[in-house]
Amino acid sequence: MAVQVSRRVQQNHTFVTFDLAAAKLALSIVWHKSHEYCNVTVHLGAFHTLCSFMGALGKMMTGSGFEEIVIQSGICASGSLHQVMSGKHFNRALRIHQQMLAATERLLLQVFTERHRIDTSSLPELSILAAHPEASKVSIANGSVAVESLMSDYAGFLTEVRKGDLGKTAQFWVQYRDSVWKMMKFVQAIKANDVHLYIQSLRQLCPLLFAADRLNYARYLPLYHAMLTNLPSNAAAMLESNGLTVARSLVPCCLSQRPARTNQPK
């Protein structure tokens, strides 16, 4: 049906989006009738992909003290914790990982400024940005040589922590921090219809899914990544022209992944 609709609107390539269970069936049909469906690309739904990744992230953090921090801080009740750790409660799990990411970044920045004896008062761009968080202030901060040097030093500090210079505990929590940032980049790619970032983020999600024995996504996500990487030029152009996501409101950067039937992008 999606192929027929695409033909009626004179669209050369057809995109369909399913969760993994349905996507496996759709892929088997596409592979079995490759001549008939050579211009069909099956997308894996981002929602279920994120749920699986958060489940892998929860498995990674089990027994680390993560659960105790979440409960004692009051950001999640004990009765909901299992759903958060398994990734089944999407909104709550995403919110908790965002808050834990913010706390981890604050602790890392605190250690970084103390070890390098950085005087934050000498960086007025960051003080203004903290007081008035706006896009224009972000541009000013990004254009500052002092801020650029600070971020470069901070990136070097994170590399040292990843190597274990501050001990195994800090090394483990930086790995958690990196994993959550990968997830947030994936969300950003969907909200902004950034196809290049989407493909890059897919690749970065794979290692943790492999490590956590999420076998279905560990098998099919690399395949999905390879399919997107090798798309024909006309299909890639369609994805970049709001073909990956659809706007359901007038709010900027508030997109969601397209449903199963995909017509000409608007």
C-alpha cells in the first residue's frame, strides 16, 4: 500500500517505519521480493530503539548505586524504578537519565576547575549565559577564544578520566555520561531531522546494545545503519528534506519519526 501511494504522488522511493518485530517481517518481504521492492527502505522506530537502549543502560548501571541515588534524591519512587531501569517507562526514564547526566557533568566540572585552578569569574561569557540562557548568548560563548580553550582543556580532562586517572569509579561514571550523551544526540537528530547526526548516532548506540545482550537490536541496528549509509542519492535527499520525521506542531525542533505510510515530504 505504501508503494502504491508513493507511485500516485510520483515519489520514486518509499519509506516505512515499524517497531523491530514488524520490521523483521517487512525486511523479509523486501529481501524475498527484492526486484519488486528495490526502492523500499524499512526504518526501525526510534521510540522502541531508545527504549531498548535505555534498558541496556539500566542493565549497565544495576548494582552501581544508581538506584539508591535516584530513590534517595526523590526523582523516582521505588515502585517505578524497575520500569525506569528496563526502559519500559519511556518519559520517566529519559527524564531521570537527563537529570543524572546533569549531576554527573556538574561533579566532573567541579573536579576539573579545582584540579586546573580555573577562575570562572574570568569568563564573563559563561556567567552571562548562565544568567540568561538564550541562543544569542550561546553563540557569543561559542565564539569566545577563552571558552573554546576551556572546553578543549575539559575534553582532555575527560580523556584522562576515561583512561582511569581518577580511579575506576570515576571511569565507570564517565562511561555512563558518554552513553547518555549518545542517547541525547539521537533524540536531537530526530527532533531536528538531522539525517547525518541520526546515522552517526545509530552507530554509537550499537556497542552498548551488544554488551547488554540486546540481541535483536544488536543484530538489526548495524544492518539498518548500513542501509541508511548506502541509500541512493535521491532517497537520501528526501530524508534530508524532512523525510525522516514529521512535524505535529508549529514548535521548532519538535519533530517525531514518521509513521508507517510515508508520502511526499512537505
